[in-house]
Amino acid sequence: MTKGTGRGLYVVFAAMTLDAMGIGIVMPILPGLLRELGGVADVAATYGLLLAAYALMQFFFAPVLGALSDRFGRRPVLLLSLAGGALDYLAMGWSPNVWVVVAGRILAGVTAANMAVLTAYITDTTDESGRAKQYGRMSACFGIGFIAGPALGGLLGMVSLRAPFLLAAGLNALNFLLALVLLPESRHAGERQLLRLGALNAFTSLRWVVGMPTLARVVMVFVLTTVAGQISSSLWVLNGEDRFAWNAAQVGWSLAGFGVLHALSQALVTEPLTRRLGERGAFILAAVADSLAYAGMAFATGGLAVVFIMPLLALGGIVGPSLQGLVTTRVGPDRQGELQGTLAALTSLVGIVGPLLFTTLYSAGRDLWPGAVWMVGVLVYAVAIPLLPSAKTLATPRA
């Protein structure tokens, strides 16, 4: 790794943190802004549709940004997305009606698809053996930003419902300036290939993955574990309020506590664990830890039990970086952006379906056994772990 690209990684981590803060800042005050603007019959339903539209745009545009960065370089695509995000948040901050907010959230989903570009930059500038460590650091940065974002948004929202959007615009502008001044290009002109139109289509990219059996199996495991992760993110608040009688403050403290544990696990545990066990071994250990945590949540009878379960959930968070480290070894450098775009698109697709599925299952089984839905996560891991290719298969040369 050269000095320039090493510095670039710090810019990428800063961009990820500020991105997450920008996303989290607007979440607490978006329903209030919809009420203030008026013209919305059902604020809750509209809020849900905005979240779904945001995720849907990421599904379609993550492969586009990833493929464009393969062709034109990571730096210009990232700069374009950051500038677009700043202008988008600025427009929403001064929105005169609800339709500007709707258009703004759609555009925000497009610009936030730059996750594929950030991940591809890490792949470009890191040896295969060190990628899981850097993905863990990136995940930790996202977690830190997502802890700070909602807190800032809630505080600013008490002053003005427009102020959080303006702060989000400022964070994106700061992101843009950091990348403009400090971020070197990681994919030079001689390494780029002609743009294939099929790479811009999320469904075409999925067909490309399916055509490579080993890669397809690792990606399938990635999807299954992402589905399992939707259980905790979708049900944490509902589960705490219904089963443990948590109030808003207790819910907030539990989320903050888990966020800290998750960030520490990603930043400090991922690298030594993958170095000792390899990405495959680290995945299996993390998957077992997550399964035990889900089983514990299924049978927990009080909020105190969650305190002992959260470290297992934090260790389970290493599932993502270890799988991303594995999947990058199956594709050459010329298609890393397309690959990361495909993974980001799949994550967005799961983000649309997962909350609807698990909240429905929770509601259906709440009277009989409110913890039953957590056992679905255990079953998902029971399928995912055996599906992962063997160490011998993963060691074969990539196609």
C-alpha cells in the first residue's frame, strides 16, 4: 500500500462516518416535517414508503455507481455522489411541500449508493489478507456515525425541523471537500476497461454472480446473514417495549450501548480474529455467536438478560466483514466495483423486504410466543453455515 492510498483509506473512513451521520440525522425528524408540511393523509404510511423508496433507489443505483467507478475511477464517482447528496439535503431543508421531500429522499437513495464505491476503494488499496480488517473498520465508522446522527438530529429537531437537513447538507459538503483535497485515485487509467451496459443493471449483475458457482454460494451466504441481521434491526424497539416494558430512554440507552460494543468489535476484534482463523473460520465463529445471541433473545424473560446477550450480538457483527473479505477474492480487480455494487444492491433489497417480513411474523406470533421470531435467525444461520464453500474450494483460483 502506498502512502497516498493509505491516506485515502482514512478519507474513506471519514466519508463513511459522515455519511452515516447524515443518514441518521434526518431519521428522527422526518415524520415531524411531513406533519408540518401537510397534505399527507397518513404520516406513518408515508414515512414507511419513503424508507422503502430510499432502499429501492440504492438497489438500482449501487451497481450503477460501482460499475461507473470501475470505468472512470473511484474518485470522480464518489465526488459526484457527495456533491449530489449535499444539494439534495439542502433542497429538503428548504422544501416548500411534501413532494420536494419525496423527490429528495429518492435522490438521497441514489447518492447514498456510494457505499459500493467506498468498499471498492478499500478493495483496490488493501491486500486480500487485510481486507476483512479494513471492512471491519469501515463498519465501525458507520456504527459511530449512526449513533451520533440520530442524537444530533433529535437535539436539532427541537430547535427547528429544517436544521437537521441543513446539517446533513453541511456534512456532505465537508465530505466532498475532504475527498477533493485528500483522496487519491485508486484505480488508474491503465487498469480501467470499457463500460459494459449490463453492469449498470442490478438484475444483470445478479445473473453474472450466479454464473460463478463458488462466488454465488458465498453471495448466497451473504444474503442469508443479511436477512438474519434484519431481525434485530427491525424488532429491537418493539421487542424491548412489549417484552421488557422498556421506555423510550431505556430503548435509547440499549441502542447506544450496542452501538458502542459493535463499533469496538468491528475495530478491535475483526483483524486479530481473521488473522488467526482466516475469513472462513472468523465467519463460522461469528455466526455461531450470533445464533446463540438470537436463541438467548428468543427465551429472555427480562431486560437484564439483554446486557449479557449484546456482546454475542456484537461478535456476530464480524460476519459481514469476514464474508466481504472472502467474496473479493473470487473476482479480479477490474470488476470489484461491480461486485460491491451488487452486494450493496442485495443489501438494499433485503432492507426493503426484511422489516416487512419480520414485523409481520412478530405480530402474528406475539400472543403465542413473542420470542419465536428470533428463532428464525437461528434457522437461517443453520442453513448459511453449511452452505459456505469449504476452505479447499475457496483456495482454488478464481475464475
